[in-house]
Amino acid sequence: MRDDDESFNSGAPASANMVGLLRKLKSAGKPITLSINGQGKLEVADDESFRLALALIDRLETIEGIKEGVRFFEEGGKGFTWEQIHEEIQRKYGTPI
């Protein structure tokens, strides 16, 4: 949960206040929190912010995978030579590289 929570709870039916919600979302430049009677919070983000968040998650997962590989080798893990990888790919897929 974010510390800078900004709630949007107009008390009006959602369909009646959709234009106001979209304007607030666009002007906020960050996700906003929706709630019904102060309960059931929901974070809503514009498309650009959502895509950025997905890209950042992907990047963090990639970095973590690289760190895990480095730890493996630092702890004495055995890697493979290019020749071993090449032979395995040819054996498994019957495809020259």
C-alpha cells in the first residue's frame, strides 16, 4: 500500500461519475485508490503507468535472474562450455546453430 494514498469516493454511482474519475486519473499522473463506503480499495492506473509498471517488474525479474546465476557460479556451480551447449541443442532439436 502506498503512503500517499489518494482516495476517490464520491458517493455517486460509478457510471454517473466515470468522466470525473477519468479526469482525476489523467491529472494525477499516478494510480488512484477507489473505495466503496471506505471499504474494498482498488488501485486504478492509466495505461501508460500500468505499462511502465509491467516493464519495471520484467526488468527486476531479469536482474534477479542474473544475480541468481552469479551466486550459482560464485558458490562453485559448474557451467557448460559452448561446445556442450551446441551439442545439446543439435541433439535435442536436430538444428545446427
